[in-house]
Amino acid sequence: MSNLQIGLAIAGGLVLAAVVAHSAWSARKNQPKLATPEAPADQSPTHTRADDMAERQEPSFDGESSLGSLSNLASLMAIDKKPGLDALIDVMAPVAMDEEVSGEAALAAMPATRRAGSKPFGVEGLNTVTTQWELPMAGQRYSAFQCGVQLANRLGALNQIEYSEFVMKTQAFADALGGEPEFPEMLDEVARARELDQFASAHDAQLSFTLRTLGTAWSPGYVAQNAARLGFVAGSIPGRMVLPSTERGAAPLLGLAFDTQAAMAEDPEQTALREVTLSLDVAQVPRDEQPFVRMCESANALAASMDGVVMDDNGNPIAPAAMAVIGNELQQLYDTLDERDLSAGSVLARRLFS
């Protein structure tokens, strides 16, 4: 072999090595950021029962066990959906009874579905002992009933077809118990439904920020780890986390969502995320929880920790001044909802804006 051939072979080998090295560097550079193992807490010689409970409840982020821990925390947040009917947002039809009725009989007479079209349908009984309206329960006795259907929700206003279905369900319930219902005028209630729907549509605020990476993509575990440090826990849907309310049973303050398919991938840590969405459903959360302040703080903290930028729906960076303007407008919305007796976070607001 000549010196020229040897030189060419050496040069070719060097080029091949450079290509392999560059490919490895590129692959490493493009790999999404992964969650880092949490340093184990220092173990002191003595432990209290409270310390042990705190350790067991602390979420970890080292694999499938982390998802289970977060899911357990999320299970504590089931929203308390009270069934109470209210004339402000419901059509009400009283059902007069000649004699008391047992809870078992009332439950047996309930319709198979609790909806009239797209609107929730409900029944309440007047408890003879407590003299309170409540959802019929076994072991109780009731002297009267009232049926109701919601006037409006995010699917629109109650229409005449839905009202007619409400009448049929109520009449069937009353007939089964030997009661006599009294219905309000359909046209009046449908008109009231349209007015309420117009108000709700004009004051239904659902805010969102998009957090986009400035460089390397994120893995789902990396996002979950950084969000968990701010108090977020796994939601019931893959790719969704929530910031729980300080009040047990209340709606979560904020939502954090990313690609569901990435979260459900066979190896989620090898999937790349370039953006996540932080959201606030204004009507679902009381103003005294300061959810928008928490939203801004969370967005800025995540952007700082994950090397990202906070964007609006149009893909433009959101400056602190713009956040302040949104916050001021939000206070006006809260005032308007209060004046209508539909304060954000109240049972009625949560029902209407759902």
C-alpha cells in the first residue's frame, strides 16, 4: 500500500470519527431534559410520627412511582358538586304531596337520567325532620318535592325542547308518588334562560399562558418535577396537572397541560415537549385565592427553572406590565359576578360556567 493510500485511509478514518462524534453530540443535545433524581433527605437518629407521615407524602420523580404518588394526591381533590337547586339559575317546579313519602320511594321514582337535553335536571325533597331541602335519601321522609332544570350552561340556553323534556320527567316523577306538580310558563323561562346565557357568555373568562422552551426540549417527567416544586399534582387525565385549592373539595386553582400522547408514550422520558399550557377557569375559583397572581408567579417560576418564555395565545411574549393590566380587568369581572350573586368559586357560578 502506498503512502498516499495510507494517508487517505487515515484521513477517511478521522472524518468518520468526526461524523460519529458529531452525531453523538447532536443526539445528546437534542435529547429532552430529564427529571433529576431528588437528593435523599438527611436521616436524623430520631423520627416523630409526623415526620414519618410527611416523608410518606412527599412525591418523588424517579419513574412510575412518582406518577402514582401524584395521582394519590390528586385523588384528594374531587370537586364537591352540591346538588342544591336555586331559582337564580334553575327552572323550579314544586310538587305538592297529600302525604309523606319515604326516601326509598322517591329514589325509585327518580328518572333514569339526570339531564333534560344538555341541561342538568335535579330533584329535592323537603325533609320532615330537618325541614331542609335535600337530595332524597333512603331512611328519610319527605312532605314535598321540587324539580328543577338548569337555565343555562356552557352549552347554551335552555330551549323549548329541553323545557318539554323537563316537564315530562317531572310529571313522571310526580305521578309515581301521587303528587301534583306546578310548572312555570315555558316562554317566560326560556326567555330568562336566554338572558342568563347572554350574561354568562359575556363574562365567561378562561385565561391561559403558553410556556415555550428557548432551547432544549423537555420530557414529561422534567415538566412534572418542576411543576411539583410549585405545588402542582397529577390530574385525572394524562398530560394534565393541577394546583389544588387551599379548601378541600374545591375546584383546583390552576391547570397545567401538555401533549397527552407524550404522557402516554411507551417511554415518556424520550418524548420531547416544546410547550406547556397554564390555565385558569376564572368562574370556578374564588377571588380571595388570588388565582391570577398564582398563575403569573407559576408561569414566571417555570420559565426561569426550565429555560422558557411565557407567551400569549398569539405567540407573543407576555411582559409583566401586560399581566398587571389583565389582573386589573379581572377585578372588574369579579365585581360584576358578585353583583349578579354569581361570585367566582361559588356553587352557582361553578354550575353555570360548566
